[in-house]
Amino acid sequence: MNLFRRGRTDRGIGDVVHVRDDPMPSFAYALLLGGFALTALRNRVPLAAATTRDIEWHGQELPDR
């Protein structure tokens, strides 16, 4: 694939998060990112690790149900 040709093709595509008529998704995205940043700082982990911290499993014992 020619990346220069693709760049010209993609120029007319709008952003999927930010839409002028509805700024709420962009605002919510900023809040979400801020929450991940706080989690990363509190737990001293990289930002990418903070985004999956609540769903990771590292082989530890699971509680009995």
C-alpha cells in the first residue's frame, strides 16, 4: 500500500471521536483519559497498564464463590 496515496484518500474522513455537532464524546474521552492517568500515578504503573489494570489476571488464586 502506498502511504502517500492513502494519506490523500484519508484527508476527507472525519474524526470518529470529535464531531462539531456533538462535543460530548470528546469530553467523555478526556475524562476517561484523566481517570487512567490518575490510576497510573496512584499505582505507579505505566499509562497503558492502567487501562487494563481492572481486568488483568496474573495467575493468582481466585476466590471461591
